[in-house]
Amino acid sequence: MMNQYRIYVLNRQDRIADALEEDLPNDRRALERAEALSAGQYAAEVWDGERLVGRLGGELRLG
């Protein structure tokens, strides 16, 4: 069974530089895909619906 994940590639200002929706089998594969997509960028976030699966790279700053 596949889950639909949203992957957001972020720039240095923590703004979305690119977004992708992709069906993947599990969280690990989604994080691997995000890592490949975010090469050379600031950070990437992986979401499964309203659940944040993980954030790669870049320090999270609120406010």
C-alpha cells in the first residue's frame, strides 16, 4: 500500500522553493526521496497529510 506524501524543498528564508506530491511505500522512502530532491538547497520537509514525517537540513526557526 502506498501513501501520498508531500515534499517541500525550502530556501534559506524557509520558504517553499519547490513542492512535490508522490506516492511512496513508507516514511523512510519519503525521507530518502526528500534528501535527493533537496541536494544543494537549505532544507526539506516531508508531510503525510497533517503529520510532519521529518525535516532534513536547515535549523527550524519559528517567528
